[in-house]
Amino acid sequence: MASDREQAIFEAAIKLGALYHQWVGTPVSRGSAASVESAIEKAVILQPYVEQVTVRLDRGLMNENIFGYSELSGLMYHVEIVTRVGFAYCHARLAPHDGYPLMEIVECHEIPRVSGN
């Protein structure tokens, strides 16, 4: 059985992986980027154990095609997510690192449980 900390880490990782693969290829433009960011956040926050999610897309990488839009690519993502399982929290990130869309655990901590009398 996984600990709450291990489960919080798993939940953050699986959410970032799903987010990445679900949205890559989505048509996007500089004008629609804020709407796409909001849509991704609203979809992810619905999932179990997600406490917080922030999505920012790098508009500088949005090179419009002849039809006036770009496609969302992994290097455009700047995502921060916090998951909570029980009293354990995991902060994870998806962001470019040396030309690769890297997913990483930033920090995990557990809030001590208060015992009642």
C-alpha cells in the first residue's frame, strides 16, 4: 500500500502526463492562448486530489501557419500543480529544460496530524 506522500507524488505525475498528451496538437494562437490555458486549468482542477493548477503557454513559440494559428507543443507548457492526499502535498512542474518539456517533482511535504484527546 502506498503512503499518502507516495500517492500525492503519483497523482501529480499522472496528471501532468495526461495533461501533456491530451492537449498537445490543440490549435492555438496568441489571441486564444488565454482561453486554452483556462480550459486546461478548469479540466485538470476537476480531477481527484488536485488542489491547485496553473497553466501558462509560451506565446513566443506560437508561429502561425497560413491559416493563422499554431499547434500546442510540449515546449510551450509552463505548468505548476499541487496535489494533496490526506495530509501530504506534492508540488510538481512541467516546463522546458534544455529543449525538453521536463516533468519534475519540486517539493513534497506532509502536515503533521493533530491528535485529539
